[in-house]
Amino acid sequence: MSNPNKDIYLVLGGTGMLGREIVERLRGRGDIVAALDLVQRYDDVPFYPGDISEEGLVLSVIRKSGATCVIHTASPHATSGSAESFHRVNVDGTRLVISACLEAGVKKLIFTGSSGVIYGGTDINGVDETFPYTKKSMGAYMTSKIIAEMAVLEANGKQDLLTTVLRPSGIFGPGDRQMINVLWNSYNSGRWGIQIGHNTNLVDWTYVTNVADAHVLAADRLSVNSNPPVAGEVFFITNDEPLPFWDFSNGIWDRFDKVYPGKRVKKKPTIIPPFAAGIMALISEVIAFLLRKRTDFTRFNIQFSYTARWHNIDKAKKALGYKPAVSLSEGMDRYVQVRLIQ
């Protein structure tokens, strides 16, 4: 006999890298779960196609699925989406999700935010959730995430809806097709010997299954009686293993070396000062604008490579019971294996 108090889950963005991991965790423990996304990649749970910014869609899917808990991971990719798509999905779409949850009587809404909502281009060293939103948002994506996060938190407590926000940092793992391919292409073409700055800036990376675990924990503990509180709160989610920025890329390339011995001869990197790299990036942006092309060599990406960005996750440990199950080293091993079998 089913438990009438057990949640029924709807994962928005449920076939993406993070959404899929959340779906699998819920399925694995016998929960009823459905997925909404643009593209169907799996057929093991009920799937609803569509864009969350489509008027009435999320409300219809909530009613069809019977969802009592919505986990909202849907978003254009931060590095490939347009400013228009960020606002349409992250801002307008999230507002529609909140409205749908309120109208359908959903009890729980978990939103995937971003640690970048506090980053304004300067060092972030071990701060916690009391650190304020940046007043100098790093692009349209982060601006849209700030607005969406504020809307989700504001909705907490309305018509018995409880909400919470998770802010993962540097998600990587199976399902990613962008960063791992960039790293592979750099390795394969020999463009791995350049480093911006002296690699003293610590940065958080988080393996995707750990982020999925945090979402499930948040869903389980989201109640009016949770102590410490979860409802109306935000939580940084990381692997709790900050490391120098370039150590991640170098770690991936070292793992490629084990598969392709002799392919490269390691050497001391050529270090470009951040100021010089910033000028080069500005030139790259101007050329891309004139040619109406896209460039990844931007001032935004340059700043990411030489500033510190790591966070205190004590709040998630205490309130959610969060503990990263997969270490960075193990996650990097899995990451490379996935790339090799693609």
C-alpha cells in the first residue's frame, strides 16, 4: 500500500546533466518521478516535452503528474545561451513555475541556483550564505539567476508552498558535453601549456552526483518543522575540496596521459599576467563582435581563471545532512572515462 504522505516528484530539466541524476536517485529509492524537458533522452519515467516559459505548460504537467514536489533545474547553459533565453527561461519561466506550484497546491519547490550570484569579479574566499548578492553581476546569465532566486525565496510560505535554493559551484560529470570537450580539444591540439596567473586562487568544483544528492536531501528535509530551517533558505553546495584553478584542467590532462602515453611532453606552462590576458580578451571580443561570431576568450572567462571562488558549506552539512559522497579525484576519473567512451 502506498504512503499517502510520500511526495510525487516532477523534475524540470529532467533529462539534463543534473536533472537526470536527480531522477535516477529518486527512481532508485522507489519514488514516483516524472521529467519535463525540451528533449526526451530516456524512457524510464513519464516524460513531458516543453519549455517552462510556455504559458500554462508547467501547471498542466503538475496536474497530469500529480506532483507534490517540484525540483527546478531547467536553464539554458551559462556559456552557450543568449541574454534573451536567460531572461525568458530563468526569469519568466521561473515565475510561471512558481505560479503553477501555487495554483496546483504543490507543497515543495527546490530551485537550482548558482554560486555565481555573489561573484562580482573579485576574490571569494570561504564565504557563507550571509554574503550578499553581487552588485556587479557577471553577465546576463547571473543576473537572471539572481532575479529567479529572489522570486523563489519570496514565494516561500505563500499558500503553504515551501521553497529553498541550492547554489552549486562548478558542476561537472556525466552528461556534460561542453567543458570536457574543450579540455579534450586543448589536450589533443597541444593548446594546454598556457596559464593565466600564478595558480594560487582556490576554486570550488562539484561532482554532479553530489549536487543531485543535495537536491534530494533538500526535498526530504523541506518542512515547516525542519531544524535547522530549510524553507526560505539558500545553501552553497560544493565538493568541499577547493583547489587551485588550473589544477582541475591539469588533473584532467594528466588522466588523458595515462590513456595516451607519449602523446604530450609535459613542460612548465607559459604564464600570462591577468592584465595582459584581459587586454587580449577585449581584442578577441571586439573582433568577434565585428565578425558576428562567438568567442570563448572573453574578459569574463579570464576573470574566472585568476580569481578565488570557494565557499563555506557548513550550513548545508548541518541543515541538509549533506556530505559529498564522490571525491574530486574519483569524480575526475569518472569524467575522463565518460569522455573516452563517447
